[in-house]
Amino acid sequence: MENLDLSFENIKKVYVGRDSGCRCGCHGKYTYTSHTNPTNSTVLAGCIINDRRVKSTITRAKNLLENGEGKITDSMKSYVNISYGNDRAICFYYEN
Ligand SMILES: [Zn+2]
């Protein structure tokens, strides 16, 4: 069963970028929510914390899924990956 939870409060960070290949950030960007503790060691130095951007990305993902452009291509307890367009992805990561 697909785990699609796009509630802002549960999201830790979001990746927007290339769908295939490396996810270190070289082909996309991670944006963190402010409720993710920025002093946590899992949050990389120089990361972007921007609630408004995360919220607009949630809206964009919902629109992509509704209009059929995007689809869930991977879904785990800790994340959900939505693929769209030409090798593009939005991936939401959840609080542990
Ligand atoms: Zn990389």
C-alpha cells in the first residue's frame, strides 16, 4: 500500500531535482522544515530551511498527482518519491 502523507507537520525535508542517479544534492536541492531540529547532525551544513518552500512543494506534488503528470514511484515508511516530467522527482522525507 502506498504511503502518501503530505501533511506538512510530518515532513522533515523535501528533495526536488533529478529523479535518477545520485541523491546527494548534486542534481537537486533539499529543503528542510523548521520543525526539523537544525542542530541535528543529520542536517547538513549549509542546508536550506524554508517552510514556505516546503509547503509550495507539497501543493505542487498534489497538483502533479491530481492531474496525472506525476506518480508515486517509490514509497517507504520514511519517504515517498513522486516522479514527473523529464526525469524529475519530488521526494518527501518524514520524521522518524
Ligand atoms: Zn551526488
